[in-house]
Amino acid sequence: MSLLREAEKCIVNQRTFSGLNAFITPLQRSGPWLDSVRAADDRRQNGKSISPLDGHLIAVKDNICTRSMPTTCASRILDHFTSPFDATVVQKLERAGAVIAGKTNLDEFGMGSHSVHSRFGPVRNARGDQELSAGGSSGGSAVAVATEQCYAALGTDTGGSVRLPAAYTGTVGFKPSYGLLSRWGVVAYANSLDTVGIMARSTAVARDVFRVLNHHDHRDPTNLSPQTRDRITSRLSSPPLSGRLTSQPLRIGVPLEYNLAELSPSVRDTWRKTLTNLQNEGHSIHAVSLPSTKSALSAYYVLAPAEASSNLARYDGVRFGTRATGPDSDDADARSGHLYAKTRGEGFGAEVQRRILLGAFSLSADAMDNYFVQAQRVRRLVQEDFNRVFAMENPLSRKTSSNAGDKDPAVDVLICPTAATTAPTLSSVMPNGLSSSSSSTLSAYLTDVFTVPASLAGLPAVSVPVAAADNNEGSDTVGIQVIGQYGDDEFVLKVAELIEQV
């Protein structure tokens, strides 16, 4: 298929599937992008393509800044904001010849697990005759990829926001190691966790996008330096790591703590089937223990809201954000009025308000030691658990880890489910504002239980769709997650591709 025909098909699908609400700002039917695709078609025919992405349409989550389109973060407080610059990842895509296919819908500021907390309405995941959750917060990107409204898409992953939507929509969702892809121009939710992620219909395409974006950016202070990147590359290219999947079989770890009672039968059976298929290919399966996993979710929901409350303090209608009309306070005494109470009250949705309040409490003087500091300690324990079970040493660790004498064997990767269940119905996860019951809110938070540990440790992880062992739960695929050691991103993608093939 020619690039022009592929692009035209994507644009037609954006109109056909507009009811799924995957895009906040779709690509116009005609415009300068057409000339870009035609030029890429000519380059391809002459064997002069700039990159594997040349001429392909790639969608961008609407919390990643673009000059040519608004950046709203699906929030009223950014209703009228257009960025004066492009994010680094957008610049790299365009230099590689890719065409931005539009801005996709999301949970407001990336806070949610089902893409229902958007001022533009929920993202819909139509599977058969059912309307299901698209996962969150990158649900718009996932649905856009699944319905071929674009070639691939960028999302952001803070605690699973790329992998969970991928599992629910039957696509590939890849979260690289923290610090590999630039966050410059990405609207911050939780700085120490946010990672630009990639969504595609195959692992091969996700790898192509990753290689275009995986370069140092001096503007992002959390981006890995060239020296650190060289050290990681040197370690991966030396034996025995260089022989994995070629001269030696995989050692696959199965975390005991991930075998929860809450796993649905379809997910459990598909996980078991995947491991059996890999074992039949000659790879070995090893049970490992990650004891701190039980506390990871609690730590995440202390750390992420704490960072969010700090990051979102700038949206006051004075420096950033759309200012509410009228007086800022209903108080008759102007001296006791609040400068931006009304602006923030009207601009932020219920879930964002909830997380700001939670974060502000955990950072307060009375609660910091009991919550925030303890959560940081749990985060370190989670990192140490992963370092203990992986054969490859963490290249950022100053300590030399050794598995000698440990109960657990050293493994190359971990394989586990991405989510405990297949996608729930959309109606069952729709919010009711701040009045939502505590049980429904907690249930939404628990969907991240399998994805949060890798985020806390900054590890690469990818969700791959695997044919369901049975489709009695209304889904023909189940998301299976591959987790690797820090910096081992290419190998994680190789294992994901292996799972696709078996």
C-alpha cells in the first residue's frame, strides 16, 4: 500500500470512528500534511526514505506539546492553550518524516485508569457489540491505533497508562526505561515517574518509533547522558548478555506475588498458555519472589499525587491556565477572597481535585514522615527486588548486585499479566464526580497493580496482545507484560516479538 493511500485510510477512519472519541484534535481532511506524505512516497520509490516512519501518520497524546495544534491535557483549565514550541519527541518524529495525525483524548492530566476523566467525554472501546473501557490514561492513543486511525501513537506512562490501554484494546504498549526518551515539552504529572510511551499494532513498529526517539536531549535534566548510554550499550554488547535468544535459551521469571486471587480465569489461563508455549520453545520458567510488590501500589498512590499537587500548583489563571470569569470568591468581604479558588475549582475535574488534595496532605508537615518518606523507602525496596532477580546488573546502581546464595535464580525477563481482568464495560467505570463511592474509586486504582512496580523502578515494560485462552469474558485478546532490567529495552522488545510469534 502506498503511503498516501495508508494516510487517506487513517483520515477516513478518524471520521468513521469519531464516535469513539479517540481524538480531541483530529487531522484535517486536507492540508500541508498531504504534501509531506506525497514527498515521502516519492522518497520511498527512489529508495531514499528518511526513516522507517517516513510518511506515516503518528498520533500524539494531548499532554504532549505541539505548536500546530492545541494542547489541552483534556482539562478546562487549558481550554485556550496552544504551545509556542513542539515537544522534543514531536520534533524527532517530524525530522524522521512522520506526520502528526492529531491529538488524542486522555484522562485529565493523565490521572485515571479508564480515560473517562476528560472534559471532552470518555474514550469508547467498541469490541463486538459491547462498549468497553479503553484503559487509561492513554486510552485515546490506544483506540486510535486499534481502529487504524493512525499508524502508531505516543502516550505517556506514569503507573501503567500506556500498558493498560494496550491490554484493553488488543494493541502493543511499550514503556521504555525512565530517562531514555525526552520529557521536554511533556506536561508533567509526576516527574519521577512520567515516561513517554509508544502504542502500535505490532512490536516491530513500536521498535521503529522507539529508535527514532531514543536519543539524548540536553534540555531534559532527567534524560540519560551520552556517557551513561554508552555504558549501557557496552554492557549489553558483552557476553553473556549478547548471546541471549541466539546461542542460549531464555530464563523467564514468573513473580509469585502477581498470581493474585483477583485474576480472572481468562487472564490466568492465557498467562499459563503463554508460559507453556515459551517452555515448548526451549526456554526455562523460574518462580521468583518480589515481596515489596504488595506495597508498591500504596506507595505509588502516595508519590504520584504528591508530585502532581506540586506540578499543578502553577495552574492558577495568573501565570498558567484559563482564568474563570467573575469574582474569585463569593465572600462579600474582598479582603478574605481567594485569588484563584474559583479558577482551580472550575478548571480541574473531580479526579484531579481528589489527587491534588491527597498529594497536598501527604506532603504536609504532619504527614510527610508517615506517608511520603515511607513511600520513598518502599520504592527503593521495589527497585532492590527487581535488581535481585535479574541476571543483568542495573547499570545505574553503584552497588554490584549478586544472585549468589540467593533463593531466587537470575532471570532475563519477567512475564506476567498486564491487568487482572479483561476490559470492563464503560458504564461500570464511569465516574460520578467527587461523590463517587470510595469502593469504585479504589477499584479504579487497583487496576494498576501489575503495572506500577515497573514504573516505580523505572524499568522497561511492554504489553503484548495474546489470543485469549477463552473469550467468555468478551475479549479475544489478553495483555501479557514483559518486564526487563533497566536499559534492556531492545531485549524486552525482542521477547515481546517472540511472544507474538508463538
